[in-house]
Amino acid sequence: MSEYIHVLIMLVLAAATAGGMLVATSLIGPKKSFIDKMEPFECGESPIVSPKLRFSVKFYLVALFFVIFDIEAVYAYPWAVLFKELGLFGFIEMMIFLTILAIGLIYVWRRGALEWDR
Amino acid sequence: MQLLMFYLLGLGAVVAALIMVTNKRPVRAAMSLIATMSFLAGLYVLLDAHLIAALQLIVYAGAIMVLFLFVIMLLNIEEKEGRLAGSALLWQMIAIAVVGLVFVLMVSVVKLSDNVVPLGEAAALFGTTRAVGKMLFTEYLLPFEIASVLLLAAIVGAVILAKRRIDDSDQ
Amino acid sequence: MVSLNSYLILGAMLFSIGAVGVFTQRNALIIYMCIELMLNAVNLTLVAFSRFLNNLDGHVFVFMIMTVAAAEAAVGLSIIISLFRNKPTVNVDDINLSKG
Amino acid sequence: MEQVMSTINLSAIYPEIILTCFSLLILLMQSFSTPRFKEYYGYVSLVGVLAALAFVVMEPSSFFAQTVVYSFNDMWVVDNYARFFKLIFLLGTGLTILISMKYLEDEAMQYGEYFALILFATIGMMIMASAGELITLFLGLELMSLSLYVLAGYTRVRMVSNEAALKYFILGSFATGFLLYGIALIYGSTGTTSIRAVAASVGKYGLYSPGLVMGMAMLVVAFGFKAALVPFHMWTPDVYEGAPAPITAFMSAGPKAAAFAAFARVFMEGLPALQMEWTWLIWIMAALTMTIGNVIALVQDNIKRMLAYSSIAHAGYVLVAFLAAGELGISSVLYYLLTYTFMNIGAFAIITALSGRGEPRVFVRDYQGLGFQHPFAAVAMSLFLFSLAGIPPTGGFMGKFYIFSAAVKEGYIGLAVIGVVNSVVSVYYYLRVTVAMYMEEPSSVREAEAAAPIFSPALVIAIFISAYGVLSLGLFPSSYVAIVKQSFLALQ
Amino acid sequence: MWFLGFVLLLLKTAIVLTILLGLAAYLILVERKLLGRFQIRFGPNRAGPFGIWQPIADGIKMILKEDTIPQGADRVVFKYAPAVVATVAILIAAVIPFSRDAILWGYDIPMVISDLNVGLLYVLALSSLSVYGVALGGWASNSKYSLLGGIRGAAQMVSYELPLGLSLVPVVMLAGSFSLVDIVNAQACYPFVVVQPIAFVIFLIAAVAESKRLPFDLPEAENELNAGYHTEFSGMRFALYFIGEYVHMMVLGALVAVFFLGGWRGPWLPPVVWLVLKALMVPFFLIWTRATLPRLRYDQLMHFGWKLLIPIALLNILATGAVMLWLRG
């Protein structure tokens, strides 16, 4: 429990430095805002299309695979810590787990979900 | 010291949860859910559940909520502050009443069950990776293997539903 | 020391807030976020029980619940996206096509 | 380096391992597929189901000797009860695969994922049937539900299908939240998640902590949702109507039986001491489920919605037997679920054949004059409808007979009476379809031609198997009853 | 006595923080000087001899600038997104052990801010939290270029976090614990890079991608997205993103040192100097690649991450496990 207090103090200090800089700028910095300056940067022209445009679903698929394979990595960590105690038996266990998810990766790869056509 | 931390974290979690539930804007709701999960990670630390606290941050706050954020950005749902439809309002009144009842029941039950559990100092390696990992890989071997099949089913299901063009890749 | 009951009450509170959210929200995404909140409340209750019973079954169970929550989030959001492709709305009211 | 060996008994999970290997094989075939492979997925998955079936009934000696095998630290129980349920699941899956081959060809969605997900759902059901521990049970339930959420929304071009999947998903995960809270409370009160240990600690200490009762109530909510019992049946009609026809057949048979399997094991084996608490609760749910299921089914014109409400009613009948928890009660539950699988999937086989591409023809009026154009389909459909209604020569009648005699023997006369009244009411809406088929003329002859049902060989086989099952359960029930009696004893 | 411990801790944290920020600030100068040298020109040398006061000049300039918030932007998220990136980068430094346990006035002071027994998971959790700074920053500034840059930046960081995590699994297998102090102690006889070259290479590449440095520079690809997700940020908020990036580079250098190069272990020099030296090797490598390698296309970037790094990392885990079991006999 005590180790986490150190992390908490580090968090407070880090947030203080970042916040302090922001506060310093808002106090010291000038505040002249007029319409043209406030428009989002469009290399000069004024924005016509509303900025919320639709994206291809590939970005969603990347995040999706990240979630599933992140869980796989999360299972691999405690196994790695106990690798020496679990020995051959634990190794076989983990290999079954990894092969099943490797088949998932192969399926995703061959199914073309990882293709970026641009 | 622990009591102060508990009340701080608990209050933070409840307030963030309330913000999320009553929020109409999905991004704000997602951010308050991330805040709730981080407060819960703090609570797990209070409960000496070190591995679970770290996993809560990695899995929930770091992976699932990124997926939510991607969907919100991808679908760019503009926040309509629409008034609730008439029937929906009635429906929600019933819902709040029902859930209020469930909550009162739960709290009353929880209040009564404190004789069951002794209060004790945690064992030395209580919540650490080594202890939880040993149980996971020796005693709970079967759920561990079922989890891999579950993840595979999730991936197959998610791809077949979300991928834009399914058929072009076979030919 | 913080007693078990305070943790259980906090867990019950979060669970109920989640359940209220599921009924009152109109956006499918936020409804699923409320369900995630309910699962987190259950995780908290389990960790609290595990700590006060001094056995680790609760921790392994929370580990499994996280896996299932991630798998369900993946599938659920894919369903929402495949639905969004047919009709650009996430609002639960306009999705109720078939009658009650 | 001490080596902790949990009691690994691989032979106990052979059927599940085989199904996993076959679904992995299908996924790999799909990954490295050539256009030719389109037809093979169905057959490969069928071989997988048959192989698993072979392993389930591999040692009949252990079946009759009622050997109960506990393995994986008391997490996996292979007893006659679990073996019988695995038979029901594999039967349901096999019939669904037979039905869906042609259906997918028409919908032009012949992908391996469909069959892989069906196999994953079956693995989930089998895990639920033989889970001896609440965590394994939860994972099995989630694996089944996950695959079904995707399968319900499989025909993603149809908005109805997407909407069905979303509704099923949201309500499903809401029920999972309650299931988990229930399990957490039981774990908190008894200190363990293994069902036998829970029974021991509840029995030994006479633990009457409200936490346990609250946990049990939460479990009733969760299982009520999965088995579509009345207060939690809202999702059933929309999801059954939206999902593709073979998946509706699959959903109405397998998962419902799996929900009852888990329900019975947790409550009979885990919480017998709390008998007093859950009897009155289930009594009300049984009565409500039967009546509401039948009453609303009367007014449905969409045949899939009608069968959805009828499946709710049938869940009510099974709940009656579940309540009469004696030896006769549980064996009648098993018997009824077997007959229900046969007759329901048979009926949906005909609906799949008739519904056509995009399922336009799913209304009762589309069945007008079917008796003359396609006598084979009409006869088969009437047989299944008679069995659903519980008319004597069919298995449905024997099932209901067993259930109500068990209920009467255990003293639930009132419930038995409600049951009989309801089955009488149900005769009306089942026979309405038969009347439409034989007595009424099709609204327009031209439209009748367009409605030619598509009978692929696999579909015909499925219909014959279901018809044989319904008739044999009806005419010579003694052999089945003997097997069912054996399966019950395991629970004691 | 309790109060003394607290003050000591506060002091230790403050020292680590100032050193880290100082090194990061001067890293900007070093980078501009080195880039100059690579292109046979002088880097900044106007502000003081060899441009020593350049970072301080930049700092003051940034504070004096106005940080505008574009109209239609989500004000709350816009204000705090860069702060998230900077805070998370600094926080990772809390678990890095920078020297042997020192004995001061009879107290045994561990030369690490907090020796968590889940140290490595803590590092991975924080690196996955920094994705929010990028994604929310892009989303909140209400312009389609920054939105696209934010999404691409987040997708890139997300898909390179997997090889980062998986490449550390063999290190944990060898060390048998998550705590970074134990990992450094486990490297007493030989640094892990000797035994795990593949994991070292994968970790380095994933680190370059995580810090969005040049070969993987897509989110800020100047020509396509005019500065990507931090287009709309100006003044100190823009500087915070930069501070976050350079502190992240320093911290990644320290992590590489701890995981693969034996942390503060070294023959002659005092331990802290060894750690800083080893930690500076990675930023030098990053600056070097920035000066030489061209930028990858986005599909090459994704292809490289998913179809090359992850399979190799998985095979590496398999191989390490097999070899360790075989050696154990």
C-alpha cells in the first residue's frame, strides 16, 4: 500500500507542473481573439464541410484486434512470472492458449481485415 | 489514512458514475467511465488486489474504453439534446422505481450479512501476481482454456459483423 | 480499517446507478457503457469479498469477468456498427422496428 | 520445483475438444478457402457434431452404471444428467446444420464463420451442462450467448436482423450483470464457487444469510432471462422474428435446454436447503409463463412470432416439471426437452423451406392451400404442430402427460390444472395453421406458385429425423423413459 | 519520524522530476544540434555558447504565446488533453530504479520512487492511457485534419502497444517478477539483451512507433495532415505535447536500459551515471533514424506492426520457453 503513495505523490507533482505551465500561460499570455483567427486551420480557406466526417471501419477493426490480443498478452504475463514453477505442464497449457489465438490471428489476416488499401 | 482514501475514491467513483449515466454526450460519458474505472483501480489497491488493479487499468481503461472511443469517433454521433418521448418518460419512471427497489433490497441485505466475515490483515503475498497466477494456472486451468475459445469466438463474430465487404475476399 | 459493508454498499450503489442508466439512456453506446459499469460494480464486490474471506477465488473470477467484458464489448460494438451501416442512428427509440 | 497437478482428466472433455478442433478446422478452411469450399463447411461441421456425439455415448457401460466423473478440481462433472443434455444439444445442432446449408445458399452468405459460431455455441452449451462450478458455468453461458448474439445478426443486410441482435445483446449482457452479482453474493456468503461446496456449506451451517437469498434471487432473474420465462421474455419475439430461420430454430431448442440444465444443477444440487425460498417464486413464474405465452400466441399472424410465444409457453410447462423436483419431475424435464427439440426444429425446418430468400413468406396466410400444392410439407408441418399442441399419438402429448402427472404427484394440482387449460388453448393457434393449409384457398394462385418451398436433400433428412423422433417418443416412450430415469438419479 | 520519511520521499520525487524535465528540455536542443550536424550545418548556437540557453528561450517564448481555442472545440477536453500526455509520460518514471540502495544517516533508502510488485504492468497501463491524450486532442479540436491525425495516431499507438507488451514477456520469464528492481537484479551476471536480441529489437521498434518518431511519423505527417492531431494547439498546450513526447523518449530509453541493458549495473562509473548513459543511447538512436530513414506509408506501417512484429514476438515467447525448459533439463 505504501508504494502506491509514492506514485500518488509523483502524480500530484507531475500534474502540478503541467497545470502550472497552463495557468502561467493563461495569466501571462495575450488574449486577442477574432473570428478569422478562431476558425480551424485549413491552409487559409475557411472550412466548408463539417469536420465530423465518416472514417473507414479499418480503424475500428484495429482497435478491436488490439483489445482481444491485449487480453491474450494479459494472460501471458502472470504465466511468464510463474514460468519457472509451472514448468513443462504450464508451458503446454500456454501453448494451447497461444495456438488457439494464433489461429484467430491467421483467420483475421487471411480474411483481409488487416488490409490497408491506401 | 485508509478510511480517508476509501471515502475519497468511493465518492469519486459514484460521482463519475452519476455523470456518465445522466450524460447525453457519448464522449463525455466515455471519459467519466474511464474516471470511474481509475477510481475503482485505486479501490482495488486499498483491497490489496495489486494484480487486479493493474489489469483494471490495462484491460478496462486502456483497451475497452479505447474501443468505445474509436466507435464514438468513427460514428461521430452528434449529441442530440432531444426531449424524451412521452412513452419513454413513463417507461423510465418505472425503471427508476424498480432499480431503486433493487438498490434498497441490496443495501438491506448487505447490512445484515456482516456477521459472516472476519476482518483480518492480508496475507503477505495476498493480491500479488505470483499468488493469483499460481491459482489461475493450476486450479483454474479449465476456465483459462475456455477463455481462449471465448476470445476466438469474439474475434470471429466481430469480424463477420463489422467488416465492410465480406464476400470479396474469398474469390 | 474499512469494513466489508462499506465496500458492499459502494458496489450496490454503482450496480444500481448502472441499472438505472440502462433504462434511462437512449443511446445504445451509453447503455452498453452502463452495463460495463454494472460489471465493474460486481468486480468491486468480488474483490472486497475475496479480501475479507482471505482466498483468491474472487481475483481469478474478476480476471475471467474482464476477459468476458472485453469479448462482449468487441461483439456488441460490431453489432452497433453493422446496424449503423443500415440506418445511421444509435438511438434505441428509432431502432424498435418490430412491434412489442 | 513442486509441480501442482490439478486433476487433469482429458477423457472427460473429449466431446468439447473435438468440437473445438472442428471449428478451428473450419476457420482455417475459411482462411485458406477456394470458392469450391463453400459447400464443404456444412458437411465438415456435421462430421464434427457426429464425432462429438460418438464420444458422448462412447461408453454405454458408464451410462448404465451411472458413473459420475469429477475432474479439473471439481469444476467438471460428467454424469448421466450431463450426458443426456449433451445428446439434446448435439441433436439440435446437427438438425440446425442440416437445415441451414440450403438456407445459406439462397441468402448467398455461405461463410465458414456461420458453422464455426454454431459449434462455438454448442461448446458453450455443453460446458454449461457439465459445469460443476459457477465460474465455468458463467464462461460456458457467455460463450453460448456471444455466438448467438452474432448469429442473430448474421444476415446483416436485413435491418430486422441487426435490430434483433442489438436487442438480444443489450438485454443479454444486462442479465449477465445480474447473474454475476448473484454469483458474487453466493461466493461472499459461502466462501466458495463450487456448486457442491456451496451445497455443503449451506447444508452444514444452515447458513440463512440474506446475502445468499439475494444471490439466489439474482440467479433466478438471470436464468429466467436466458430461458425466456415470463417477466424476462420481452426479447424473445423480436429476436426470434429478426434472426435467420435456422438460427431461430437453434435458439429455441439448444440454449433454452442449456439454461434449464444449468438452472436445475445450481438449484437442485447447489441450493437444496433454500427449497422453501424458490418454490413459491418459480410457481408464480411457471403459471405466468404458460398463460401469457399461450394467450399472446393466439393473436400472432407472423408464424415465427407465434412459435416464439409458443416456445415461451413450453418453457412454462418445463418449469412446472422443474418445480415438481422429485425423481419423476426432473426426468420429465429431460424427456420434455428432448421432445421439444425434435418438434420445434422440425417445425422450423418447414418454415425455413417455405420462407424463401429474404424470408418474405413467414405469415400464416402464406400457408394457405399448402396442403394441395406441397402435401409432404403440409403433412410434416401438421405432425409437428400436433406434437407441439400435445395431441395423443405424438411425443408432445407424452411429454406433457409426464409433466402433469409429476406435478400432480408432488401436490401442485393448481399448476397442473393451469397447464392443461393452457395446452387446450394452445391447440387453437396450432391448428389455425393446419386449417389454413388444408381448408383455405391461397389468396392468389400466381403468388402460390412463386412460393414453391426449396427442399434440399439435407432439409428432407432433417425433417425425417425430427418426424421419427416425435413419433417414436410418442408411440414407444418406454425405452426413452428408462434412459431418462437413469439420468435423473445422478442428481441425487 | 514519519514526517522525515515523507519529506525525504518528496525530495527524491522532486529531484527525479527536475532531472527528467531538464534532460527532456536539453534533449530538444541536442536533437536540433545533431540534426544540424547530420546535415552538415550548425544547430542553434545564438542563445549562449553552443546554444545552451536555447531550451530556456523556447520555454519563455512558449509561455508568452497565446494558446487559442478554436470555436466549436470541446473546451474542457481541449484544455486537458495535452496535460494527459505530459503527466502520463512523467509518471512512467516513478518505477524506474536508478541506483543501488543507498544508506543515508542510517536509513536504507531505495533508489527508486516506488518499487511496485506489478511495475511492468504499471508501465504498460500508463502507455495505453497516453492514447487518450492523442485521440481526444484530435477529436476536441473540431477540424477534420486533426481528427484524422488523432485517429491515425491512436490507431498506430494502439497497434504498436501489442508488440511492446509481447516483447517484454520473455524478459519477465527470465526475471520471474514484474518489479523493475527484481528485473535489474536478475541481470546481475548478464544483461538480457545478450539472451534476448529479438525481444530487444522488437521493443526498440515498438518504442519508436509509440513515441511517433520519424519512420512512424504518420500522425504528424507534415505534408498530408499539416501537423496532425496538434494542428489547432498553440502556445503552452502545443509545448506540453512536445514535452510529453521528449519525456516519453527519455523514459523509453530508461526502460530499454532497465529491461535489456542491465539498468544501473556497470563496471567503473557510479550507478546513476550508468543508467543515464544507457538511457541516452535510445534517444540518440531515435535522432539518428530521424535524420536518415524516410517515412513509412500508413498501410506499410500497419502491415509491419500486425503481420511482422506480433507473429515474431509470439514465436519468440515460444522459443524462449522451449529453450529455458530444455536448459533446465
